[in-house]
Amino acid sequence: MGNIAVIGAGGRMGKALIETIAAAEGVQLSAALERPDSSLVGVDSGELAGIGRNNILVAASLDDVADDFDLLIDFSIPAVTAANAEFCAAHGKKMVIGTTGLNEKQLQSVIDASRNNAICMASNYATGVNLCFKLAELAAQVLGDEADIEISEAHHRYKIDAPSGTALSLGESVAGALGRDLKEVAVYGREGQTGARDSQTIGFATVRAGDIVGDHTVLFAADGERVEITHKASSRMAFARGAVRAGKWLMEKESGLFDMQDVLGLK
């Protein structure tokens, strides 16, 4: 039985993860954490997630539960994730990371940690989104330079990074299939007299509003026809189920940095 710890137990994603782990086979929740100054520290994590008492009290620090888990699921913020990766590297813990927006230094912390411990890091853990990565890559290969490519995404008002990590991953899938460097061809928003569209560019558009869980569309627009690949998430449970699936898959790995494409066998 794999023992899993969840960071951010009181957040929307944390609660979804606790509920999902409780219903999953082969794994169990063994630790739940919140910020040291959170009023939720000491609260029963099962009651917090709305599934009834599970006797796993919310802890304030990984140090407090270092002996209680095998794998950490982290959907937090970049600085916290980088620090947690260093902790897990030092204590032989595996990680499933859903945090996006890491800078190069923070990402390097994750890469370094994966040399001795197995880590799965993905911008999106929904099975359907990962299928869309593959479909977008295939569409780009077939349509080639005949189509203009635009990626749009929408999320809730609280999301702190833009474009979303999923949108960027879609862009990487498309750019890779076309032999382009996304850093060189990405256009993030347009305003004013922008001139005619450069056919090599990949455009990004972002919406932040309400309680939108996550919508993503890749548009391939050629003369006379359009192809759209769209995924819409209606519940965070799709991400939670994927993350737990990744965690179970990761239990069999000793070290290395993987993503959800590896978990699903799409590579």
C-alpha cells in the first residue's frame, strides 16, 4: 500500500486529492499539510475534504510527517514546490508535481531531485488533456505550414500564472511537431497596429474569470477550413484522478523525471 501526502489540504485541489485517494485502490492518505500559520493545522483532513473523519490531522511541516509517506502530491506554488523537491530528494520521497510557472532555478531543483527519486511533473493531469497534446501534435504534422495556429485558455479568477502551463504544453507539442522553437514563435496577446500575421507564429490568448476550472482550445485555421481541438474541465476531480494515477504508476519507479504522457503510454 503506497502512502501519499498531500500539500495544500485545505485548498480546492487538496480536497479533491484527499477524496480521490480515499476512493482509490493500492494507495492511502498518510499525511496532509497546510501552511504553518493556517487555522486548519490540526483539523481532521477527511472532515476538511467533506468525506468524513479519517484520523489524518493536517500537519504544518514536512518535517513533522517525514516518516509517514512515500510520495508527495504537490499542487502548490513554485517556491514551495522547489523547496519540497529538495526535501523529498534528501529524504528519499517520490513526487507528483502539478505546480506550474516554475522559473529556471526552481525547475532545476526538481530536475536535481529526480536524479535520485522518481518524479512525475505535468502541467495538467487530466487524461483528456493529455490526449489533446497528442492530437495537437498529430494535427500539426498533417497540416504543416498550411494553417495559422492559435491557442486559447480560460481559468478561474484566482489562477496566478498566464498563459496556463497546459496552454504552454500544447504550444510545445505543436511547435515540436513543426520543428519550431516556441520561445521564438510564441505571441502572447495582441494590441494596436500589429500588422499582418506572421505565418510561423503561435498565438496565445488568456481569460481569467469566475470559477472556470479550465478550458483549452488549439485552433488550426487554413484557407477554407478550421480544425479545433478543445478540452473543457468541469471538475478538479479529473486532475485529482490523474495525479493519483500518476502516483500509483510512480511507485514502481526508482528515479527519473516523467510526465503524464509517460504514465499514459502516449510517448
